[in-house]
Amino acid sequence: MDKSILQLLPKIELHLHLDCSLSYDVVKKLNPQINYTHYKNNFIAPEKCLNLGDFLRCTNGGIDLMQTEVGLKEVVKDLFVQLKKENVIYSEIRFAPLQHINGGIAAEEVVQIVADTAKECISSTGIKAGIILCTLRHYNEEQSLQTVKLVEKFIKNSVIVGFDIAANEAGFPIDSHKKAFEYAVKKDIPRTAHAGEAKGAESVWETIKYFSPQRIGHGVRSIEDDTLIEYLIKKNIHLEVCPSCNVQINVFDNFSDHPINNLYNSGVSVGINTDARSLVNVSLSDEYLKLIETFGWGYKHFYSCNKNALSASFLEDSDKTILREKLDTFFVQNSILWQE
Ligand code: HPA
Ligand code: ZN
């Protein structure tokens, strides 16, 4: 399979961390003293991390560079350049605003800067995008509520589209975040939540019970529980799967051990994502290529995953229709290129 075809393929990516996706170009622009060796050692996580906590330690470099208006703007612009290169037609980009207030910018201003820059990039590149604001597992109740209220404030007429909880699922319980998600439910704010990655199916059940998310970030360990799989199908809860990231943080030994193929075959709604382009050192086309090489995936899998992701996106229905036509046009016209 020719990789250039994969780059041309229109893609939907719903699970993508802004602060974990800085190219070497933008890092060098923001701090010319950083050479490639430093970038490799500090912005790309080791190919095999001990666990999620070990992986998350590598986010510090990016977050440090994103404490100023210039840093935030450049990182957003850089990510759109990366998305354009491989024809991502819609992306939901997430970040935790409270991680960017150390340089003295207020949290509201952080969100405004990212939203305004994303809007500019949307009109200059033609890529549609939404921004999801994350609370973090180690945050307290107040910080979590502050974050969901930022979503509430910016969601009207803005590119801010939803609320998420990220960071170390295995290290911190969900208790401090119940109120924030209750608030999101009450205000009808779209919700996704990281779960079933560093912990098993019980964590996905707990997340569903207390956070009522429309989607789960990762959720791959749902495969351990048939009843949960049935429930996800029945309730049409989408899994934002990021296979390379899961292997890197040691949830699975090798790519061939990843349950993505079984999840797909079970009928659960799954989509394919990178999670973190610099930390994982992967593009979305790389993920697709690994799926072809490891599981024999082809045209029908990518068409289906992209349609699933689009349906589960936090876009308005009218925007979904426009993007669905783009997917249909490409996949139907080019099906001849794919040998099943
Ligand atoms: N899990 C939780 N938080 C994260 C991840 C992840 O895989 N990547 C970046 N932040
Ligand atoms: Zn993630």
C-alpha cells in the first residue's frame, strides 16, 4: 500500500492533545536554543514507557512553552499545519486551560487566545475544528468546576465544543470531578472522558455512571467485559481509540496485541486517533498504515471509522452533513485504489 494514498485520505480525528503535539519546527521557533537531540529526549516520550504516569511526565516541555500568548498561538498554528499535511478535515483538539496560567495569563484569556487562533486557522486552512477543554484527574473539585464553567462561557458562537477529563486515571479517583460532570450534564455540555486505558473495564463503567459521556477517550479495556461492550453498542457510546499511544504506555505489549480489531468487529463505534503527535511520535497516516500492516485493514475499515467519528463528533448536524459528503465523495470515488 502506497503511503501517499493514506495521506490524501480525508480523516476525522477527535482525540488530540494540543500540548502533546508540538513539532520540532514550533519548538525551535519558540526556543531557538533547543536542538533536535533535546527535542527528541524531552518532547517525544520513550517508545516504551513504564505506564501512563511515566508517559505524562514528558508533557512538561510543551506546557512550559505554552505559558505566553505567542507560545499558545504558535502551537495552535503549528498543529493546523500538521493536520493539513495529511488531510484531516475535522479535528477536536483538547487541552487543559489551567495548565497555562503560570506565566500570568488568566484562564479565560488562555481559552480566548486558543479559540481565536483556532478560528483564524480554520478560515485559512479550510480544516474544520473544535476545541475541548480538559479537567485533569489530579485537580480538585474547584478546578474541575472552573474548567467546565469555561466551556459553558465559551461554547456559544465559539469553537469550544466540549468537556473532558484527562491525566492519570490510575493515580486519582473520580470523586473530585463528579460535580463538574453533573454541571456539564445539567447545562447540556457535550462530554468525553479518558477511561479504560490505565485501568480496566470497571473504570469505564464508573465513568459512564458518574459522568454520562457521549464518548470515551481510549476505552480500549472495555474489551475485557462483554456486558460493557453490549452496553456501549446499545447506548452508541463512541470509543476514541489511539492504538500507538496505548502500546507506548504499556497497556499492551505490541501493536498486534491491541484489541482495536476485536473492538471494530464487535460493532462498537470506534475511531482512530493519535492522542499526542509529538509524545507518541506518530501521524494519523502512520496509525492507519500500522492498522493495514498488522490487521489487514482496508478501505471499509477507514471509511467506517471516519463515519463513526463524524457521527460522534460535537459538531452541529448541518456541519456533519457537509463533512459526511466529503468522506462519501472520496471513499466512493477512490474505492478502486483499495484492494480488500
Ligand atoms: N491519557 C490521559 N491523559 C493524557 C493522555 C492519555 O493517554 N495523553 C495526554 N494526556
Ligand atoms: Zn488522551
